[in-house]
Amino acid sequence: MPLPASLVDFIGPPVAPPAPVDWQEVVQVLGTDLPSDYKELADKYPLLFINEWIPVTHPATPEPPRNPYNLTSLQEGAITQSRFVLDIEPEALEIYDPRARQTSRRDLPERKMPFAAYPEPGGLMYWGLAENNTMCCWHTEGHPDDWTIVTVYGRIAWQDLGGITSFLADLVTGRVRCPLFPDDCINLGDETVQIFD
């Protein structure tokens, strides 16, 4: 699955080849494979901070304390942080369909997350924490290539029915605005930082 050209243009070329990822180890550690678009992104780039706002964890990043965005933290996020998503009590779930470029809203009168947490089937798997503490997760329903993105913060849960790279591409090009991020968090003049160690 090729990376969206708009995302590659926004990030720019890799500064250097990233450390290779042992994807079999990732499956062993997490108990599941990951989406192929994310794997392609991690095979091309190191740990990324999109506009210094959204971290995209890289499994081959060196161990903490030097960097808390590697396989160890991905595992901790998947198993531990994902459970914290259930503590959030959103008033609504907004669902964005990138094909139709339309958003629908589903009220949640009981203020209960409409998803389980990973490793429950179809649960939310945490993959990053934005600068404003928005939790970024995969909705692990079906085959990994069918996983969608769910972001959660405060009174709103927001679901993008595309994958992680289309979600990021839509954000950086302004095709979609995630209501959980401030309007100025993605600026075309800002830098995406590539971190190798």
C-alpha cells in the first residue's frame, strides 16, 4: 500500500534510513500484526512528530529513557494506556468518512465509550498522545488493514474511517479538521521532526 503522496511531500524525504523493524517481534509482543500502511511508514521513516504535535511511534526507536516512543512504549500503550481511554466520558462520537468527506454525529447520553479497549476484540489500541493530551488509537476491528483511527479527548470521541496514513495526510493538507486538535496545530510552514535516537 503506497504512502499518500501528500503525506510524503509534507514530511519530506527521510533524513537517513530508519532502524529496521523486526515485524515478527512486534507481532509477538503486541499479539497482533499492525496495518500495512503504518508498517510502510515505519520502514521509510524513523519516529516522527508531525508538526511537532502528533507523535507517530516507531517500534525500532532505542529504549527509554532516551526516547519513550518505541516498541516497549507501544506495548505499554497497547495494553495499559488503551484502558485509560475507557475512563473518558464523551458526550458524542463524531465519525468522519474520508471517501464521502462527511462527518456524522452520534450522541452518547450515558457518557460511555462505545468501544472496548485492546486486547478485547475490536478494542482501541493506543498509538500516540498529541501535545494537548488527545489519545490517538486504532480501532482494532477486523483485519489490521481495515483498522480505523479513533481520537479521544474531553467531551468528544472522533473516528476517522480511514487508516493512519490517510488520517495524517488529511490533517496535514487541511482536507479534514479533527475537532480535538486546535486549528493552528498543523501549519504548512512548520516542521515535522524525524528522530533517530
